[in-house]
Amino acid sequence: MEIKVKQPTAKGPAEWFTGDVWIDGIVRGEEPSRVRVSAVRFTPSARTAWHSHAVGQTLYVTDGRGLVQSRNGDVVEMHPGDIIYTPADEWHWRGAAPDHFMTHLTITEAVPGDLRPEADWGDHVTDDEYRSRLSRLQTRSRSATTRCRSPHHDREGLDVVVVIMRSPDQTGGSRCRRSLCEREPLRSARLALGCRRRAWSYAPGRSA
């Protein structure tokens, strides 16, 4: 057993982040392990630039409220306990909600032989883009306020996810999709989520 001394907290570089972000390295594996684990803390509205990971990445949200979006996908809220997996080479950004701090663990791997960088970084998410994406999220969230009362949700004491299907000319009504209520990920956002006590508005084919 080895107890390692914690290294100083580092401020996230301006080339990668907008706003104040702080990073604590936890694990940096040595061959044959290539795992990288860090705790990342975002101040309200702080966010990453668009980026992708050579071998993919898993996030585990530990505190606060955040936002995440894949290229051509919807903006989705993140909450404590959520696990988000981003496949290799999928461009995305994430950050804190405007009125919340957000902390998550990142779990990534280095590329064997260091043949390419662990991450490729692109453009920043501007303030206007951030506000626009947040506005679309809030519009969807206002429609997702109904709890599903189907009897099958009583089994195993599961919490439920309510999915409200809306078309542009539809002013009301809701439909619960059982497959989504029973721990099926929302594929459009590539989330690995258990059922939680909140509602999602899910419109196939929509992009933010």
C-alpha cells in the first residue's frame, strides 16, 4: 500500500475553459495502466471548450448542477450521481449551470504509445452560445412537469423518468415511454443514467 501526497490544486487553462475551473489530479496510471482520474470543479457558468477524447471519457457528477452537449445534440442537465459516457472522438462541451457550482470526476485513458493527444481541443463556447443553449434547455424543461403513474413503476421502488413527446403543432398531452423509464439511456445525449426523480423532455431528431 502507498499513500500519496495530494498535489496542489491547479487552475484550468484558459485555452480549455471559459470561467474559473479548478482541477485536482487523483490518478495518473503508469504502464501498463493508462488511466487518468481527476476532480474538476466549475464555478457558475464556467465551461469547457468544444473537445473530444481519443479513447473516450466517463464523468461522475458529485455535486451541483451542470450542462453537457454533444455536437448536434440537445443540451442536457447533469445532477449528482449521474454518469456520463462520451465515446472516442465525439465532440462535446460541458460546464456548470449559471446559478450553481458543479463538480465531477473525470476518468480517461491515454493512447497506447502516446501516438496522439488524449484530447483534441476546439473553439470556446461563447457567452451568446451558452445563453442560447440554456434557453432551449429551459424551454424543454418547462414542458416536462408530469409524473408517470403507470403501475409498472411501483416494482422495485424505482423512481421514474417522464418523457414528454411534443411536435411543433402540439400544445398538450404527454406520453410515457416505458423503455426509457426503466433505465434505458437517452441515446441522443449518450447518458448512462439510472431513473431519477425528475422529468426529461425528449424530442427525437431535435438538435440544439
